[in-house]
Amino acid sequence: MSPKHFEVEHGDEEWRQRLSPSAYTVLRQHGTERAFTSPLNKEKRSGTFLCAGCGQALFSSNDKFESGTGWPSFVRPLEGAVGIETDETLGMVRTEVHCARCGGHLGHVFEDGPRPTGERYCMNGVALDFRPNSE
């Protein structure tokens, strides 16, 4: 099977230089930040959540909700912003979410979210940046 290619690609050393150590661990090594550590979990302003790796717009603040899990959660991504894959690590089957532009690992999607989608896109805050709407 050939490796996937994305619009934005960098070598491992360049990713290390571009990202904070924690963002590198999550985005490039499929890590998970500790729950309740991201300031974005409490972000309430109107705006857009972006990929911390490449700046791709991923989620609207209109689709963010308080899940109680300790990670920023959304009912849906922006159209075409993310890709999904089956993740069979840690002895379980989950649906991994990655940035469609750079392939960075963002988190997982679960089927226990609120209406209208019933989905919970549970994202690592360190994998995201926030751009508030102009006031």
C-alpha cells in the first residue's frame, strides 16, 4: 500500500521545527493531550478552529459544544476539512479524524454527540488554533 499524500507535506524534522513539542506529538505521532488542559476547551467566542499544523479551517464555533470530556468537541467539521480512518490501536476500534490538508491527527469521532448529527468530534486542543471572528 502506498503512503497517502496531502496538499501540505513536510519532512519529520521540519514538522518538529514548525510545531510545539506537544503539537508535534499529537499531530504527527497520533498522541493525545491530557483532558482539561487545553484553553480551547473553554473557548466561547465566535470564530473558526484551524489545524495547528497547516492553518486549514476545520470547525465553526457554531458547532462546538460542552461534552464534559475535557477536550474541545464539535457536532460536525466544516465540509471537506477532515478525513477519517479506522484506528485499531490500544486494543479497540475507533474512528480517527485527521486534517484533510496535512494529514495531522486531530482526535476521534464518536456516535454519542448531540443533535443534529449525533456525533462528537472529540479534538485535541493542542492540534487546533482559534481565529475569532472580527468584531
